[in-house]
Amino acid sequence: MLGFFERQRLVKKGLANAKLRRRRSESELLHTLEYGLIPKSLILSAFLAALSFLVYSPNTPQPTVRVLIAILISFTALVQLWITHPKTLAKNSLLTLLSLLFLLHLALVKCILTATHSPNDPSHLLLSFDDPKLWILALPLAFAPLATSVLLGSHHAIYATIFVSLWSALLTKSTDPVLLVMSLVCGFVSVFATLHLRRWTQLLRAGVLIGVATLLLSILFELVGPWESPTTHSTPWRYLAAQSAVAVGSGLLTALLALLVIPLLQSIFQVATDLSWIELSDLNHPLLKRLNIEAPGTYHHSLLVANLAEAAAEAIGANPTMCRACAYFHDIGKLVKPDYFTENMRNDRNPHDELAPTMSALIILAHVKEGVDLALHHRLHQEVIDVIQQHHGTSKIAFFYQRALQQQEDARAGSKIMNLREADFPEVSEESFRYPGPRPQTREGAILSLADSIESASRSLERVTPQKIDQMVNSIIHERMIDGQFKECDLTMRALEEIAESFKHTLQSILHSRVAYPSTRPERKDLPRPSSPPIAAR
């Protein structure tokens, strides 16, 4: 047991032994907790119990029927999740995250409803929430959709909007269609406002939009209007202003609450959001600084790969921010021996000339494992580690493989003179020249794999023309397809065509040729020869 924990500590630091390091934990217990049916059943049972506790209220008519309706809606939500988001349902951590967001949303709504319907004398309050038309203004109707949109994406947020709205309607004394409609509209507004979230402060803008939507809907449903104030301490117009402030303020408070909760949940459940990808793309990261200083060729290569991958991801609707961030780190393993990679070689010295092809292949193959080591040590996202492992798939290092075959043929030819046996020459194994994989598992991983190969190949083009770029891109994609590198990711032929067109367009922009302008400097023979050197040159 102690050895297990010690090994996990070393793996996290990238210091484990050669057999166990650079690999994710294959613990059966962790796998069961993440994908097992029993933990999933416990999560769903706990959710149903908490939901029943929130919905049941003896002060409402037919409380048992309401609980039954809430449970039936839950089963509908489970089926919908299975149909539209099977991967989320499969992972117990994501299922727990969704359940917590739903329950927190409903708990907030329940607390506000309970407080506003308290028997205390409200005569000293600015607003009287005894009126059922008024307390809707203060409800955080968009909290779960807003947080889900940031953490899991817009599709999950739409799912959250629909079912949270249905459950929230059951918390009132009488099921109110106005609350249902307002919750749906505010949820969709929150999804729209966070489609292209690039900064945390944009959540406040989303809160303002939610508040404005709440105010407009309140005016539409006559929840806000210049009627007589039930209090004796304010005029009707002040009462109207207070109502409007509550409506807009509820949206801002929802955004502020989401701003507090999202980073916490993101850290606990290790969820990578667009905001975290943007933060990871900061070129001041210690690893990227090291790459710039110790392996400048690889650093420049990574920047170009990031441009190619980001544009291709946008073309097919993948995650461009993830592609850019992962592209920056995909070759960090080259920091261990940067001089053994072409882009970092200096003074025309090739260290591979002094090595056997098998040894050269081992050094090249090791940069993937070393990259995982560094990523674990710096606690990068698991998605980054996956991309580092997958960006070469199980492809072959063709150059050194062909060199090994050639050396074997030369040795066999020489062996005829020296009368050596065939058994004296070991066979060249193709597996020794292939990356361990796995193959790309996601569209983003496949895009990055292609961008890496295409950018490297573009350096060998002597004269850049659109025809040569087209031929190179098509050839590399075709070779990867024949080699089966896309078997485990959901890339379609149409997506590959769009990726290819994006690569071609980006490469033509990067590798465009310049016009050779005539020199404006006069030739040396036309210059008057000075009688003595200038003072500065003496």
C-alpha cells in the first residue's frame, strides 16, 4: 500500500522508474469509481433523494405528487443525457458535477422562496415578497445554465436550462408557467452570452444581459409596473425603480456567484474550460520560456503548429483554444535533448551521423515520454498529456527505418566477401521505429497530429508554390489514413477535406514568397574611394 502511494507521488513528479513512469494510473479502483455502475447508481440515488427533499413541502398542495413528478422528470433527464451526451453519462465525475450544479441551483431558489414567504412582518421592507408576482425577480434563474455553459459547453447548458426550469417550477406553491418561461429564456440568454467566453470579466457582461432579460420579461408579464406600493415608506415610482434594480441585480448576483463557484468546481473535477485553455496559452509559462531559450527551433515550430491547428479546428467546429494550448506543449519533451532534432541543429552538425539508426530512433521516440514527464511535473491538464502521447500516434520514423534497412543490406553485401552467416545480422524490426501511441482519440488530437507533420514537412519545400503545398498536404493526410491513424477518433471524410483546405490556406499565408525588389544602394565601384579611413573605423 505504501509503495502504491509512493509510486503515485513519483509519477506526479515525473521521477518514477522507467517501467512505470510517464504512464497514467491504471488503478482498477479509480476506473471503477469513474465508470462503475454501482457508483453511478449511488450518485443518481443521492440526487433523487436531495431533489425530493427540496421539492417536498407540506405547505404546497399535493406534495407527494410533486415529488413523483420531479422523479419522473429526472428519469426523462437521464434518458435525454444518455441520448445526447453518452460520454458525460459514462463518466461518474461529470455526472456528479452536473448533479451538484442542479441541486445548488434548486437550493438557491428554494431558500429565496422560503425566505420571501416567511411569516415575518414585511412592513419595514422596501419590497413585499408576499405578492407572488414579485419574488420571481430575485431568483437566480440562470445560475446552473451559466455555470454549465462555462464548465461543459453550450450543449450541456441547454440541457441544464430545460430540466432545471422544469424542476424549479415545482418549488412554488402553485406551478407557475411564468416562472417556467422566464427560467427558460434567462437560461438561453446565459448560453448565448457565454458562447465565446475569453475572459472571466465577460461573465459580468453575461450577468447584465441576464438581468436585462429578467427585467424585460417582468415588464412583459406585468411583474414590474407603476402600481401602488404595498409599503408606506416609498412612492410608486421608487417602488418601480426598486423592482427594476432587483431584476437587473439578480442577473449580476448570479454571475458573481458563478464566478466564485466555477473555479472551485473546475479545480475539484479537473475540468478544462475555454478560460483555462486561454490561461494555459500564456507564453510566459515556465515550460514555454525554457523551450524558447533551450530549443528555439522547436518553440517556433510549436507556434506555427498552433496557428495551423487553431484555424483547422475552427473550420470543423472543434475546440480551437484547446488546439492552440496543446500545440504549445506538444513537443516539450525535446527539451531533454534539443540538439538531436532538426529544427534545433546548429553549425550544420548532425549528431545522428555518429549514431546507429536504432539509437537515433530511440532518442526521437523518447521525446514523447519525456514530454509526458514534464507535463506531469508541471501539473498540466490531462488533455494536454493525452495530446502529447497521441500527437504521433503509432506512426513510423521512416527516415531512420530506411537507413537501418540500407545499412542491413550493405552489411549483407559485405558479408558475402567475409563468408559470414545470415544469422549474424539481426532483423530490422519495424515496431522498433514506431511510436508507442495511442492513436489520436479526439478530433483535436488528430488535428494537432496532422498540423505537426505538415508544418515539419513544409520546411523541406525548396520553392513554395500553391501546387506544392496542395500536394504535400494531400499526401500526408492520405498516408495517415492508409496507416490507420484516424481509426479511433470521430473524424469524417468531409472534416478531413475541410482540415486540408484550412492547412493549405494557412500555409500559403505563412510561406508566401516575396517579390525580389531591386537594390537602391549604389554599387561599390560607383562610390568615391576615401583618401583615409573614417575616424570611427580607426
